[in-house]
Amino acid sequence: MNLTANNLSSIFVLDQDEALGFYVGVLGLEVSADLMFGPMRWLTVRVPGDRRDILLELPGPPAQDPATAEQVRELVAKGAGGGWVAFTTDDVDAVHQHLVEHGVTITQPPTDMPYGRDMGLRDPFGNNIRIGEIRGA
């Protein structure tokens, strides 16, 4: 067996249109797919030029029943939904400034780490995001 790439990741969001505004409008990602896929809206975004997609998934069918979906929504809102995303950049301080100007919740300002310099933030739903200048990346 030989896996060759991770082409899709998923995080739960509570409103897909609001997620578009954040991930595309604030972070600068691009929409890679936006279509109805059975009972759900299949909405994926990616870093421009990258092939790896992030599914911005609403809790609910077909993956969860209504009671489970409500529990997932509560966990996501607390920042405990289990999902997170990490991005790299050439200038984490400039990204930090941009995000502050857009009112994004910063959980850790740019900080020097053994692997480079990175920062933490939350999306509008509570999901954790890391953005960093990673040495050797």
C-alpha cells in the first residue's frame, strides 16, 4: 500500500455562506466546488494554486442524525469540535495585521517557535487555525 497525498480535509462550520465570507473574503482562499451533493451542499475551498481541498461541512445529514448534529454544533462553537486547519505563509506578521484589521479572533499572536514563527486564530465558528512561516517549508 502506498498513499500518495491528502487531497481533502473537512471542518465543521455552522453557516456555509458565512464560512465563504471568512475563508475566501478574509483568508484569501478560493472556492474549488460549490454544488448540491444529495442532501448536502458540497462546499470546498483551497489555497490558490494548491490541489488540496477543505470541505466546509454543516453538521447534519448524511453524516449525523439531528441530535448528534446539535452536539457537534455546540462543540464547534466552544472551539472543541476537533477540527483545525494549518496554513503556511511567507510573512506571518503581515497576515496577523490583516486579520486584526478584519476583526478576527486571535488566540496567539505571532510567536517564535523551534520550527519557525506562527500564530493562532479562530474562524467565526470556533475552529482553530494555525498560520506560520515554517522553516524548510
